[in-house]
Amino acid sequence: MATTLPADTAGLPPGIPWYVPAVLVAAACAVIGVTWDISWHRGIGRDTFWTPAHMMIYASGTIAGLTCGWLVLKTTFAGTIDERSASVSFWGFRGPLGAWVAIWGSFAMVASAPFDNWWHDAYGLDVRILSPPHSILGLGFTAIELGALLMVTSFQNRAAGSLGKLPGYLVAFGAGVLLTNYSLFTFEYNGFPNAAHNGVYYISSALAFPAVLALGARVAKIPWPATFAAAVYMTITAVMLWLLEVLPATPGLAPVYREITHMVPPPFPIIMIVPAAGVDWLMRRWQHRSDWLVAPAIGVTFIALLLVTQWYVSMFQISPASENWFFGVGRWNYNSRPGTFEHEFWDLNPSRASFLRQLCIAALAAAVTSRVGLALGSWMSRVRR
């Protein structure tokens, strides 16, 4: 029997509890804040822990922690029979499975804050995005995003069609936020179009994206769910690009090799909507076939469509013609020396055979991660707690 969540909301469509959009907002705050923080480091440098970008990141943990903490307490001490039956127990407390995942993510984020501050005091600027404190922080907000996705998926599964396709779009939005998150983790390998003619670009993409696309395609009960999730990723990244490139910024640390007057925006997003549409099409055509056949097909399809799209789009993106408000201006760090690298492809493979070998590795990796995404999607399709 489907369990209907209480409609204890104001200003939301009937039947949608307020904590469902709240956890999605928390998840979105994380990727917005991290994108902003990367731009802050690239345009200003490390100045203080209390930057607006950091506050946006930790707003994610605060919103998720308070929302899910309240939900656990309410379910434990004042929950209805339906609410308690749609929860899991932990240390005598009861709450939705996704709420517990998000709460632990909030704890990890809180723990990472003093560690990150000490790390900068001891070692100075970040050399890489995935420093030890950033890794703990990343695990924290990834857990929040996974918790949010679990919560909205559980809500969708219990809504039993009473709200139409709206819960499915909320699930696909959560998958899109997770897709954006993974793009940040792989930023150093596939963030710039200059790397799109190198095999590592496709290997890193294969490790990051197919799992989320396959999961979203299986779980979200809407037409073209992976395509919608990809559109969410592209929209978040593009909007951050357009907003950040108009925010004023001045470098605060030496050496300064470029005159920076505005935040350094992220590169234009990967055209993920093309391979995502291929995943959706394949999932529809092969919906009754074994996942052990579907996963390799998704892997090959994803890599093939990503290669065709990014290979040619990147040629334009690295050209001076792309330097405009839409594709981004002032895209290089203040401490990077101007040079011909700006309009060149980086780290080209030494031979065609080497590139083809790496593409085969990418296709294999995409098949494996797709299989993981399909398995998680099958499990999440049954989650009701």
C-alpha cells in the first residue's frame, strides 16, 4: 500500500512536504558554493575562511542538517503511523534513510571546516582541488546530495502517481545536481575544452558521469530523465559562468600575471545533453534486456556521442571567437602566465593508437560505471523509506 506523506507545506503543490525541496536546495547550495569557491581561488586567491563562497558551501550542511535533524526528531517523537512506517531506526531514533545519509554528510562537512583552515595555515594555497580536507568536505556534501536523492526518490515511489510527473522531475533534478558535483571532482581532467583531444578527458568523464545518467534514467519516472539531469548540470554551470564573470574581483596574492577585474568563471559546461539523450534512447529501446547487455551499450554510446560532440565543439571553444559573455571571458587564473596554451589542445596523445587505446579504456570504464548506476537505480526504485 502506498504511503502518502503529509502536506504540511505552505506555498507548495499539495502533497509535497516542505523538507523535500529543502534537501534539494541544500544539495544545490553545495555545487553552487564549490563552483564559486574555485572561481574565488582562481581570481582572488586564499584570503579568509569566511568568504561568501565558503558560507554557501556550509549553508548546504546547515540546511541539510537542520532539516533532516528536525525530520528525525519529529518522526521519532511525534510521527504518525505512516511516517514511522516510512522510516528506518538508528540508535533508537527514526527517520527516512536519505535523512540519515544527509545528516552524516553534514557531520563530515562540519569536521572538515577546522581541518581545512589548519591545512591552509600550515601549507598555504591549495595545489589541487582534492586536498585531504577538501576530500572530507567533498564526501560530506556528496553524502548530502545522495541523501537528498534518496529522500526525493522515496517520496516519488510512495506518491504512486498522485502528483503526476512532478516527483520524477524532482528526482531528475537531484541527479543533475549529483552530475554537477562529479564534474567538479573531475575538473582538473575534463574541465577545460583544451583537454578534449586527449584520452584522459574521456576516461575521467567515463568514471564520473555514466553512473549518474544510468541511475537517473532508471529511477526518475519521467520521459527522458537522463537528458533532464544533464540539462540541470549544464544550466547550473552556465548560470554560474554568466554570474561570476560580472562579479568584481582583485587578486590578493602574488604572483599576479594577469590583470583580473572580475571573478574567473568556470569553463562552459560539457555538452552532456547529447550523450544523455543517447542513454535515454537506449534505455527505452532495451528496457526489457539484461543490465549486463545494457551497461556495455550505454558505455559505448556515451563515449561515442561525447567524443563526437566535444571533439568538434572544443575546437571552437579554444578559439578566440569563443571569448564572449556566453562562453566566458577572462577564463584564466590571475597567476597563470599568458601564452599560446590558451588556444591549443593540451597533452595530445603521442599516436593515434595511444588515443584509441585510451578510448577503449574509457568505453570499458563507462560500461562498468553504467552497470553500477543501473544496479543502484534498480535498488532505489524500490526504496520507500
